[in-house]
Amino acid sequence: MVKEHKEVLLRKYEQCRDRDSVSCPKLNISSRTLLLVDGLSDLQQKEHDLMQVGATRGGKRNHLRQLGLAKLLEPLTRVSLPPRVSLTVGVAGIGKTTWVRHFIRQWSQGAICTDVSYVLPFSFCELNSLEKLSAEKLLKMAFPHLTDPSLVLSSSCRTLLILDGLDEFRCTLNFSDAAPCSDPKKEVSIDDLITNIIRGNLLPDVAVWVTSRPGVASLIPGGLVDRVTEIPGFSPKDIQIFLNHHFSERDFANKIWAHLESHKILMVMCYIPCICWIAADTLIYIMQSETEESLPRTCTELYTHFCSMKAEVGEPRGREPVKMEQLHGSNRKLLGNLGRLAFYGLLKRKYTFSEQDLRAYGIDQLLTQSSLGAGVLVREESVIHTTYRFTHLTLQEFLAATFYHISSKRAIFDLFSESTMTWPKFGFQNHFRSAFQHAQQAEDGHLDVFVRFLTGLLCPVALKPLAGLLALGRDDGNQKTWASGFLQGLLVSGGAVVSLRAVNLAYCLQELQHTELLRSVEEDLRLGSLAGKLTRAHCVVLGYLLHVSPECSDQTNLTCSLNYTTVKCLLPQLLYCSHLRLENNSFKDDVMELLGSLLSAKDCHIQKISLAENAISNKGAKALSRALLVNRTLTSLNLRNNNIGSKGAKFLAEALKMNQVLVSINFQNNAIEEEGAQALAEVLQCNRKLVSLNIRKNAVGAGGAKRIADALKTNRTLTKLILCGNQLGDKGTIALAEALTLNHTLLSLQLQSNSISNKGMTALTKALRLNRGLVSLNLRENSIGVEGAKNMARALHENNSLQDLDLTANLLHDEGVQAIAGAIKFNQGLTSLHLQWNFIKSSATKALAHALLSNSTMQLLDLQENSIGNEGVIFLAEALKTNASLRTLCLQGVSAGTNGAIAMAEALTTNQTLQTLDLRGNSVGMEGAKALANALKSNRSLKSMNLQENSLGMDGAIFIATALKGNHQLTYINLQGNGIGESGAKVISDAIRANAPGCVVDI
């Protein structure tokens, strides 16, 4: 019986394989995973599918665990039980039914879930036709080949019951009042039957897998569901793969991709595979047509073209050929009736229709087989029932809008009341207002997309493709003008908080192609000039831009833009930003209470937030700490330049002991002092997630450093520690050095400006001989002298893990640098060495140049502001003729002179690895410029050269400009401060741009 059942299912679902193959092998469901979620978010429960996609930009929550389809029914851990009731959610068109069919095919072939004896798939579409029956009768009706239903439903074998498409069920499941039933032979109403199965009263040994759109799925009590998974949509990369697989001919894929990229509203919709098909199919049809029609820029335009395409492709099957005008007539009638069915179905939240429904709305079933009918309606046949549904929910909403658009011009009663008499309602504008009134009152936004399409149909460009199919009449453009004014009036009115209902008004303005306000706010957002301009209407538009603007895709920069009122207004929309920059807004603690509630919300998607340069005190830090106790998305928090103090640091430290998500935190310049450092040290002893900690300029002192050092001895997760400007002195440095002998996971340690002398340096270098983890060490602006440099040299003889060493602005002198140069000859780890401002002269430079002859790892050498003179530069130039590792050489203000520049130019004719050369402030003069210009004609590696303030004069600059005609690789050159003058600067700039259009020039 099991074998026969598998064969029956395989035959049935193999027929659907072609329909389910909407993606290429790289996007095959076998290679994709479900997302394991902890219940449904508020957005999923309360908002329209497209609003969910728009608000989150089609992205997924970043902390979700992936789950392969094969493991759907398996326990998550060795000690947990397999789920009895599994719920899989996804927006309309995401592929829920496709995943179900794929699961059934895989199971029938023995590829997955081999311990399951029977899989019993039902769709709620077919269950809609049933009234009252028992569980056993349902099984016999659907699977007559199963001769012993009681065996299949018993505990003696493992059975999976699949209930696909709860959102299409005509009944609302009532889990509080449904009559209990535990007898599989007892007949009950179909909704009570389903309710009792999910509750476990009926068929308690049968596993249940329910699929649904999120809003309806939320009606199932969370306590009854053991596992919730979500189907991910297409990422931008997936969309590209999909296009390249299906539309590679004649570069169509790249053209479609380019169009989607430039119209983000279409790109976001293509997150849904079904809409991606609709969009790509329509765009390629237009591209292949001989007309000069422009590609659709709005969703309304896209769908009018789609319907037009389906109407033009063919004619009904099963009838004699008809003339074109007859075809247009039948299509016009079909489109009108489909629109009426779609509209009143939408009002009743009805998304599947029976043959009787079609007849009731005057739809000829033969016409449903026409190109137009088959293009917008999907027929589903089963043993139980035959049903119809629109290809996608948005298509139903679009057709509903076309019906309302046409009908509202002649209707005298309220169209929202299908059968009952209402007060007379005359004129299109009254009906348009009525539609928006109903949409604004719908808390779940189920009419949002309908009114977007309704607004879009007022745009003549959008309506043009349907001119032959709709009785449009004359349009003088007045209705569009009136509608834009009406919508902008709605933008201004409303509550203090911008809801998604309000944001939908901006979507409507986009569909209407009335974009002046949208473009203005987007430009201000791009330029960072929103301060003082955020009226309620601007806040609504900004909420919309957070969904679709490329300016907000990677990060949302609201620096210098907000205050308490605007934050409160925008709060619900900020939830879905991934990287939020709120710097320099003068935020005080009251705003922190708001942002704390934002970060505490279950729907929060924020991964990075910067609150630098505000006025946050310990009270604001306390509000943030409460949020960090529950937040599961934030990975980076920047509080630079606030005033949280030691008390605020303590509040946040307590939260960080519990928080297991945050990996980077910046406390720079917050006066946390030793007490705050002690609190953070306690965090480092127990937190296993924090990777980067910045406590620059906090006066933590030697005591605070010692506390942190003690924590580092046991901490194994922190990789970056910034302690610059903290008055550590030698005592604090010695404590950190002791920690480095035990800690090999810290990669970067920054100790700039801490009054470290040779004593502290001696301790650090001893630690470096033992440490094998540290990669970057910053000791800028301390008091390290010759002895300290010699100790570093000894360490570099033994340590090959340190890569970046910064000793800028110390007291190394020639003797100390000569010692380091001696170590560099043999060291094979160091790639970057900063020696700026160290009183170095030509003798030390000679030693460094000699070291470069044998060193093969050094990539950056910084000798700025040292008096090495032209002699020192000549030594370096000679080394560059042999060295093949150095990529960057910084020689600003080293008194290179003309001779040094000529020597460097000679080296550039030979060296083919140096990419950046900084010669600022070296008085190279015209002759030096001439030599460098000649070198550029043959050099193929240099990408950036800075000749600022070098007394080149007009002639020297012209030498450089003409040299760029050659086959060089320069992408940046700086010629500022060379006495060229404004007119000369223009001549030089024009010449460089003509000779090297890819080169950026500062002059």
C-alpha cells in the first residue's frame, strides 16, 4: 500500500514539475534552505505581503538559522523531540506550494524522510468545497487507493499530513470555540476538523505541516506550533542568476537587470519569485517587440503591459478562429468580469474561486483557456474539487483596481457594497476618496496595493497598453492633478507617528509618477541636508525612501537631521534599517528612551547603529542597556563623543554580560574612567561575543588598564582593543604586556598617546617574543627612545606574526631606526612600518634602504617629516630598483629636492610594483617634475602620486600633464599648491582629463 501510494503521488506531482521549475539549477529548492524563526514578527502578522517585502527590502533577519527541507521533521538536537505541528510561512508567490510539491516528489522517490510511511497532501483550495465529514472519510475521498484509512492514521506508522495554503481557506479557524473531537470516524464541519487536527485532539500521532501567508498563520495559537520556518525570497544575486539562466539571449538578462537596478521599486518586488517571472517576462516581451515603447517604471505600468501582452498572444482554444475586433471584444468583456471578480474577492479576502463563482461573475470557462485568461488565472484540479486563483495576489489587486477605475466613472452607488443599496455616490473623485478611506481604515493594509494600482491607473502612460481592452474615454489629465493634490493633503494630515498606511501614500505618489517631493527629500538625504526640513509630509516620504532608496540600501545616514519629534514620528520605519547613522543630532536621554524601545522591538532589523557626537548621559545609557538585554540583531554600537560616564558604562556592562549578539562597541571619549574600565573588564571575563572594544580618551589610567589586562588573560574572543589617550603610562603598559604573554587571540592593540617610555616598551617587546597572535601594534605619540627601538628590533628578530607597527612621533633617532632596519633584513612578517616624525636622517635611511634589498614582505614604509634629505631619498630610490614588495612609500616633507626627485624618477622606470608615492612638500621643482613625467611614460604600476606644494610651476605641471598621454596606470594625482594659478589650473586639468579620463586630478 505504501509503494502504491508513493507511485500515485509521484505521477500526480511529476505533472507539476515544469510549472514548479521557475528557477535554474543553481536556485533549485534542493540547494536552498528554509529559515528557522522564533515565531512571527509584528510586521508579518499585521501588514500586506508587499509592505513586508518593501519595509525589509526583501532581506531576512540576520540571526536566523537555516534548515534544509530534508530536516523539516527531524529534532533540532539530540535531546529534543521531532515537531508534531510545523508551520511554514511566506508571502504570496514566494513558492510555498512549490516547496510542498518538491518535498512530495523527493519523499516519493525515497530521497528524504524515509522514516515517514505516508504523506497525505491537501490544499485548502480543495478543502473549501467540503462542508461536513470525518477524518477517515476525507482520506478515502482524496486517496481511494488507501484501503485501510485507520491504519494510515494510527500510531503504528509515521504519517505526515500536509495542509497547504491556510490563507486560501474560506473559513476562519476558531481555536477557542471549536467543538472538541477525537474520533476519526465522527463527522464534523471542515473548519472544526482542521482545528481539532492542529490542536492534537484528532489524529494526535500524525505529524502536521501547514503552509500559509504570515498574516493568516498568526491565527494559529503559538503554543500549538512546535516549529516555524520561513521561505526566503530571491536575493539580488539570486535575481541575477535567474535572469542569466532564463533570458541570456541577446544580452536581455543584463538589460533587465540594469532596468531593475535603476527602478528599485521593481527590484524589491522581484524578491518574490512569481513577480520576478512576471517582470522579466513582460520586460523581455517589450524589448523584443518592434515598438519604441519605453520600459515600465512603476508597478502599474508593469502590470498593464503584462495584461496587454497576454491579451495579444493568442485566442481561445476550443472555438473557431475569430476576427481581431471580436478577440478584443471578448478580451474586454473577460477583463471587465475578471476585474469585478478580483475586486469583490479582495473585499471578502477571497483568493480562490470555484467554477460556480466564475459563472456568477459572467466569466465563460472557455475564455479562461484563452491567452489572457490562462495568463491571469491558474486552474487547480484535484480529486475533490477544481478551483481557480489569480496568478499572483498582486494581479488580483491590479485587476480589482482596473474594475474600480472604470466603474467609478459611472457608478452612482458605493462600489464597496456589492449587493446592498447605499447612499448615492456620484463622480470619480468621490469614489477615489472612498477607496482611500477604506484603505486607511484597514489596519492590516490589505487594500494598500489595490490603491497603489488605482492611483497608478490615473497616469496616461500606465493606461496606454490597455487602451484597446478598457473603455477609458477621454482623459485631460485633470484627475491626475487632482489626485496628486489629494494625496499630498493626506500626507500632511494624520497622527504624530508615521505608520505604514501613511508610507503607502508615498508609494501611491510614485505610481502616479508625481515625484517632486520624493526627489527633493531623496536629494536632501543624499546631501545630508535634511535638518530643519522634516515636516510630517517629509517624514512620510523619508519612511518610503527607507524602503526603496539606494541611498538607504547599505546604510541610512540621518546625521545632523533629527530631533525628538522627528525620531518619534519615524520610529516605526527605523525598525527595518540595517545600518543606522544618527550622529551629531544633539540627542539627549529622552531620545534614548525612544531608541531603546526601537531596539527592544521584536521586529527590529538594525544591525549597526551609530549615536556618536550626541549628548547622551548615563540615563540614556541605561535605556540602551535595557534594550540590549532583549535585542537579538544589533552587532555594532557606536557611542563616540557622548557623556555616559562611569555610571553609564556600568549600566551597559551589565547588559553586555547577558547580550550574546553585539560584537563591536565604541565608548570613545565618554569619561568612563577607571571605574567604567573595571566594569568592562568584568564583561571581557564572561562575554564570548565581543570582538572589538574602543575606549579611546576615557582617562582609564594605569588602574583601568590593569583591570582590562587581567581580563585579557582569560578572554579568547576580543580581537581589537583601542586604548589610545588613556594616561596608561608604563605601569598600565607593563600590565598589558603581561597579558599578551598569555593571550594569543588579540590581533590589534592601539596604545597611541599614553606616555609610554622605554620601560613600558621593554615589557611590550619581551611579550612580543612570546606572543604569536598580535598583528597590529600602534605606539604613536609616546616617549619611546633609542633603547625602546633596540628592544623592538630584538623582538622583530623572533616575532614574525606582527604585520603593522606604528612608531610615529617618538624619539627613535638614527640609532634606534638603524637597529630596527637591521631586524627588517631578516623579519618576514612585518608589512607596514610607520616612522613619521622620529628625527631620522640619511644614515638611518641608508640602513632602511639596505634592508629593503633583502626584505620581501614590507608593503608600506612611512618616513614623512624626517630630515632624510636628497641623500636619503637617493638611497631609497636605489633600493626600489631591486625591491619588489613595497606598494606605498610616504616621503612628505623629507627635503628630497630636485636631485631626490630625479633619483626617484629613475627608480620608477625600473620598479614595477610601487603603487602609491607621496612626495608632498619636497621642493622638487620643474626639473624634478620633468624627470617624474618621463618616468610615468614607462612606469606601469604607479596608481597614485601626490606632488602637492613642490614649486612645480606651470611648466612642471605641463610636463606631468603631457606625460599622461602614455600608457600609465595613474588613477589619482595631486598638483595643488604649485603656483599654477586659476587659468593654468584649468589648462592642466583639461589636459589631464583629455589624456587620462580615468585619472582624478586635484589642482
